[in-house]
Amino acid sequence: MSSYHFLSLSQLNGVWTIHLKRPEVYNALNAGLIHEIRDVAEKAKASESARVLVITGDGKAFCSGADLKSGASDSDLGAVLRATYNPMILALRGLDKPVIGAINGPAAGAGCSLALACDYIIAKEGAYFAELFVQIGLTLDAGSTAFLMQSLGYHKAFELAATAKKISANEAKVWGLVAEVVSEENWEKRVQTIGDEFAQRPTLALALIKRELQRAHHQDLATVLEMEAEAQRQAGYSKDFKEGVTSFLEKRAPKFVGK
């Protein structure tokens, strides 16, 4: 694999794990880190060995958002988003494999967007989520507008965006943003276990689920039903479906290959 400057990438049994490695600035996002996250997502999409991508942070934070101290090379923030953040978020959402957000600490601003771009989110006790954009006179970006609406609905989304309030890991779980909250002592083992569990699932079916859920959000029921039918047709011809049925009938654990 290519060497990275702002993150580390490990690979084990189909689980690719990104560690954001700018702990001195709470893993704030600069152009280099954004590019590297996108690069990993694109490589994972092209790799047959990659079955799940895990994203977590080194140090006390998951990601504190945009690195304001590094300065913006362009006063047109829209151009900055189009060149950096948007391609990264699209690469993660377009990755046809599950992306696990292992939120080890604060996820703030664009770091919150990065967390919410993941498909399955777990959080360490003490972590929190905060959409801080309004504190510096900005609106949501890096996908949070869509992610909050999809997960919470208009009024909760507006509350988080307009007040910049911090949402604890436990609150986020109650609200449905987080699948589970994990203690400090169990954190590393649980992150590894979740990665392994997803790597053993039928990744073709997971890719179809991921794609159709995203498409369904803005579609009428009839269109969704047809989308489901077409996706299920693809899944029905897969080796994983045949293996799933066979293993069920033979009363054994399935061995999925993602095809």
C-alpha cells in the first residue's frame, strides 16, 4: 500500500482500518488528510480483499473538524468544498462496502460530518458530536445537511445545526445516530470484533442495502419498490445467496465471499 502522512492504514482479514493521525490538533482535517481518506476509500472500492472499512482517530479526539489554523488557500469556501470535502464524502458513501465509524472522542464540525458519513457508528463513552459551524457563522457542510435530516428529521436537525450543542455518545444512541456506546476498557476489542463481524457478512448484499437506502430517501414508494426488486434480482443471482440458503439448510455457519 501507499504510505500516508496524515493517517495510518492497517489491513487484517478483509478489515481495512484508518487511524487519523494528527492528534496534536485533535485530528483536524487539512487538505492532505482529506485527500488520503478519499484515496483509501477509492482503493478499498477497487480491492477484492477489502470487505469493510473502519475509521477511527488517534489520541483524545475522533476529528475536530476543519483545521482553521492551517488557513484556507481559497476565500471561496464553496470551491474548497468542491475540491476536497465533497469528493471525500462521496467516496465514502459510494464505497460499496460497509464503513464503520469508531468514534473514539469528540466529532465536531466537519469531523461530525465525517462520522455521520459512516454506515454503522459506535462511540466510546465520553465521545460527543457537535455541529459547530454556526459558531463561526457558517452553515452545515461535508454532508451533514443530508445526514442529519436522514437520521433525525427537520426539527432535531435544525436544533443541532442552529445551536451547536454537544450531543453525548449516550444521547446520540437514544436519538439513533449511534448503534452502540462502548466503555474505554472494551473499546479496542469491540472495534476489532465489529470489523470482523461485518467482514464475514455478505458484502454484495450490504453494498446493495447501502445503495438502496441512500437512493430511497428521496423516492416515492413505487420507485423504491422497483429499486428493491432490481437490487434483489442482483442479490438473488449471487454466490452469497446460494451459500446462505445452503448453509441454512445444512445448519452450519455461512461462508460468504462477497460475490
